[in-house]
Amino acid sequence: MNINNIISDLSLVNGETRRMTCPSCNTKNTFTVTNNMGSIVWNCYKASCSVSGGTRTTLTADDIRKSLGHVAEETHTTTFVRPDWFVRDYKKLEGFCNQWELDAQQLGLMYDVKEHRVVFPVVHNGVTVDATGRSLGNRIPKWKRYGKSVLPYSSGRGKTAVVVEDCISAAVIGDGGVYVGVAVLGTSLSNGHKEYLSQFSTAIIALDPDALPKTLQFAKELRGYVDTVKVLRLQDDIKYRMPTDMANLSALGD
């Protein structure tokens, strides 16, 4: 008798309990197995039977979303009032957009008149909940987050997220119409990032070539949130659209 094999075959979802005949003493309806947030515990309630134990299993993305409940939704909602000095001046953004082959109007980019920045809006359910600005000159810091939302900047459509470091790379990824570019805008994954990424069936980590340790760490952390996690080894930053990198991305996404 292999209890672990029996437990595995049950495929319990988070929050589910199964009562059955004990595989050890064969007493009907005395053996229970419960999945509590990935912690699988089992026990036979017959006094003369000592079978009990526990193990861990990976939660699916659906399990995590359901367990977060209304708290998950609250991480998406925040009040953000667009400053008056954010304007739709595509002429000011022309050089920047030409450099990176971006469509300012399609991306909804704005121009920060006060700080001479291109502004990438963070949108959730059609509402702008935050924004990130990138300096068009020598202003420090190069990247600035304007609001307090925990959401990453994202661009594109699909069920595969490509995790990158900055908004330009995310916009380049989203430009193909196949993937969603998700910019973490930092050196680590926050709980908000992980919860947001749990909606995707696949996540591809595509950080800079010199960030391999961080790439592997991101992949490890996301495996509890996204069903399929892959790592893309880049020759250069994805924003440069190197043919080899784009071909490898396409192969990983298939």
C-alpha cells in the first residue's frame, strides 16, 4: 500500500475533503483527506488504526485566485487622479517612439510636461489605476512610478505573459499581438505581481542577459501561481528585438 500514490490520484482541489474506505484497515468511511491551501493531510478515525500523515502540493492558479477572494480584487483597485500636466502631445514623444518602434496612440502614451517624461499608463478593467514615467532627458530617476497601485505595467493580449523589467520591453512584447508583456519595474516580484500573473496559463521570464540569478528566482517564485513557467535566455534586452531572441520567444510560446 502506497498512501502517497492514493492521495495523488485523488487530485483534490484547494478546500476539498474526501471521505473514503481506509486503505490500511479497510473500514468504510473512516479515512479522510483534505487539501488546505496546498497542505494535504489524511487520517483514519478508527481507534485501532494509526494511519495519518501529510504532504505538500502545488496550488493551481485557480486555487490561488479563489483563496485570495475579495482581497485579490482590492489589490487591483486604487484611486489615481491623472495630473493636469499629463498631455496627449505625440509630437514630444515622436523621437522616443520612433527609436523603439512604438505606437504612442495605440499604447495610450502621454507626455509629462513638468518632468519631460513619456508616461505609460497602468490600466485595469479599462481604468487607469497608476502610471510610470520614463525620463526623455537626464532627469533622475530614469523611471518614476506616479501612484501606489501594486499592479505591474502590461501591454498586449493573450494567455501567455512575458515578464520583463521595464515598460518599453513590455510594450515591444505586446506589439506582436500574441503575448502580454508584463513589466515588474523593480528587482523583485511583489505579491501584487504574482497575483496579477496568476491569471495567465503560461509565464515566460525574459529578463536582461546579465540577470540570470534573478530570472531563476522569478521562475521559482511564480511556479506556485502560474501553471506553466518558462525561462527565455536572451542575447540582449528584448526591447532591441534581436531576431534570435524573438525567434526563441516564439518557439517557447508554441
